[in-house]
Amino acid sequence: MEFVNIVGAGLAGSLMSVYLAQKGMRVKVYERRPDMRKKDIGGGRSINLAMSARAIKALTETGLIDEIMTLAIPMYGREMHSKTGQLTFQPYSHDPKECIYSVSRAELNMRLMNKAEALELVDFQFETICEEINPKTGAVTLRNLDTDTLFQAQGSRTIATDGAFSSVRYAMQKMPRFDFSQQYLSHGYKELTIPPLPDGSFRMKREALHIWPRGEYMMIALPNPDGSFTCTLFFPFEGKTSFDSLDTEAKVLAFFEDQFPDAVPLMPTLLEDYFTNPTSSLVTIRCWPWVLEDKIAILGDAAHAIVPFFGQGMNAAFEDCTILSRCLDEQGLDWMAAFEAFQQERKPNADAIANMALENYIEMRDTTADPEFLFRKAVEHYLEQHLESYRSRYELVSFTTVPYAEAYRRGQVNQGILKELMKGISRPEEVDLALAERLKKDRLM
Ligand SMILES: Cc1cc2nc3c(=O)[nH]c(=O)nc-3n(C[C@H](O)[C@H](O)[C@H](O)COP(=O)(O)OP(=O)(O)OC[C@H]3O[C@@H](n4cnc5c(N)ncnc54)[C@H](O)[C@@H]3O)c2cc1C
């Protein structure tokens, strides 16, 4: 029977273990943290993620989607909050049924682990940290944190899903000609809370992703099933208005009242949250290769951590699992060939979503409140409705499984087309559809 080690029982590792066990393989998963189903590991259930087509496909293939959908809240668009508290709803698509979903990270992770264990071929070992991988032999050295003892994992095939600061990738970095780069944003983030009303209902529109765009910074909020919202403040680390400068309760309150006045009355624990919750950094990690012969493959954030502004990190990590699973099926379990096919197919797509996530960072904080941006979106929705098979980049990324690199390419072409079509018009209905059709044929095909 095939035997595979997985390092990291986060989202990607737990899902990958399900995919492999469903092929009849025995899987041992090593995880640094305690079992989150038994112990509160901090962050808890309130941290949520936007889930879209690529994660949905993976969860469908592994038979989990119905269960996960019972936890998920649909979000049909962005609810923009201006400084005066004015609300503008921007749908994600012209099709009112298209949405992304808010889902609890911890619940999702726990359900994936339960599913894996139910398959009986997967064994999780918690509080065990991967310390070293021998790139020549593939041997994995781990430390049992409970007994503080080192031991070697069985077998010599490992899939590493140990996140952005992967120890396995770190070991691979010592190989000759291994490419690696990490790029931090000058902004970090902090999670804050909008609790439910006493009767358990939501204090803002439930089925939307809320955004307070303010140019140099922004706050977003995603709904949770218990009626609360998890807010994330994306904010400079340093400078005149920054995490560094907001260092007293009075300054924080004055800043929030000035910038997010409609949110302050909804955030009774603002000051406590602000000073208790950690400030975390945002990084883009690129590396190559992702595999070592038939011995090691890294995937998810370990291979390509991205900034969260397209809501795609988990979606991309899950899509990695889908593609690796397909490569294994196509290569008849020839691991060397499957790993190679996987990295060749995936790397350009990981680079594309990394770029798009960085671009969306600018779009979300700077332009979502800009009238020209709003008009371009309106014209784009008009085209989605009236021009056969026209899809915006956002739709391609979030509502389809068109490879990211292709979505990126089409998005760039779309920008040029939109620019020409917007010349001299003031309403979306004035778009010259014949010209649009011609431009689409010439440039997109
Ligand atoms: C603020 C923020 C918001 C985000 N929002 C979204 C969103 O809306 N939608 C979306 O799709 N994505 C989002 N993401 C991205 C998403 O969280 C990640 O892409 C996703 O968690 C990657 O999954 P992973 O399994 O690769 O890594 P992780 O989830 O990081 O899991 C890694 C696991 O490995 C374990 N581990 C680490 N080192 C070791 C070791 N040496 N030995 C053993 N175990 C180890 C860790 O404890 C962890 O359990 C967001 C990210 C951030 C930071």
C-alpha cells in the first residue's frame, strides 16, 4: 500500500490527506499545534475566510461540500461604507445568484480532519513539529513536543503543507539553485469584532463583504453564523497614521470615530480588541522548484503564500490539492511524473494569483470608492449581461476554475477593451455593443 507523510494539518494538508486516502493510500499527518477539535488554539471559530469556486470544486470532489455549505454565509457583493456612513452595494456579478461564501477557518479545518479520520487510512499526530528534511533521501526528522524527543518519519515520500513559513521549504532552500523570494507589505493587519445584537441578529447587512476603503488603509468585515462579523483592519505598520502611532486608547478611538464613524457604535470591544489582538504581517512568497524527485512536494502557502486581497489563498491551496490528485490519477501513481506535472502546471498559476492579489490590494483600498472605478464596474456588468461569454477578471477568478494565469491574461485584455468602450459615454447602456463584440473577438480569442 502507498504510504505518504504530510507535514501540516492546516487547510491544505487536511484536504490532501482526504484526497490521498480516497485513492486507498495510508497517510500520516504531522501537525505542530494541538488538536483544535479538543483544545482552543486561539483565533478560534471567529476567523473567517472567503470561499469561492476553486475551494468549492475541491470540497465537491471529496464529498464535503454539503456539510460545509451548512456553515457558509453567501456574500453577493461588496457593501462600501463611506466616511459619512453612506452605503453603496456593488454586486460581484451581473448574475444575482453569483456569490462567494464566508466560512469559519477553524470549522472548515476541523470538518476536513473529521472526514480524513473517518476514512480510517489517515492518522494525525499533533504537537509534533517537522524539524528537518534530508533533501537527498527524503527522510523527515520530527520532534514530539510533548516528550521533546526526535524521531524519523516512516517512508520517504512527503507532501509539505506547513504554511508560509514552511520548515520543509526551508530545508529545500539549502539545495543548489533553489529560487526563493519573500516580499512583505508595509501594511499589516489586525482582527477586530462586531458582535451580534442581543437577540443574535446581525448589526449590518448579512450577505455582503463590508469594506471601509480609505486610500492608505481599509477595514473589511465578513459575517459569521452566530450573528457577529470578523473585521480586519489593514493598516501601515509605521508612519503618521499607523499601528505604531495609534498607541493610546484615546488616539485609537479618535481615529476610528473620524474614519469609520458608522462602525464604532457596532464595536463595543474595539479598544480591548485593538490592544489585545496581535498585529500580523502580510507576505508574498515565491519559490522554485516545488518538488524534489518523487520524494517531496510542497503546496499551498508553503509553495506560494499570497496577500489576502483577492480572497484566494485557501482557494489556491485547495486547487493545488485538486490538481495534484488529478496528476496522480493521470500518471498512474508514477510519483516522479505526477509531482513534475503538478509543479509545471501550477507554478504559472500561482504566480498569476500572487500578482492579482497584490493588484487587488490597491483596488480595494484606493479605487473601490472612486467614481471612475464604479463606472467601469457598471460598464463591465453591462458587458457581462449583453456580450456573450464576456466575464470580468473577478468572475473568472472567483466563480470559475479557469486557470489563474488565463484569468490574469483575460483581465489585462478586458482593461484595454473597457477603456476604449468607455470613451465618450456616460451610461453603461450607451456602450457600442458591435464594437465590443469586435474588440473581444480580436483581442480575447
Ligand atoms: C488575514 C488573512 C485573510 C485571509 N483570507 C482569505 C480568504 O478570505 N480566502 C482565502 O481563500 N484565503 C484567505 N487567506 C489565505 C489562507 O489563510 C491561506 O492561504 C491558507 O490557510 C493556506 O493553507 P495551508 O494549509 O497551505 O497553510 P496553513 O493554513 O497556514 O496551515 C499550515 C499548517 O502547518 C502547521 N505547521 C507549520 N509549521 C509546521 C511544522 N514545522 N511542523 C508541523 N506542522 C507545521 C501549522 O500549524 C498549520 O496547521 C487569508 C490569509 C490571511 C493572512
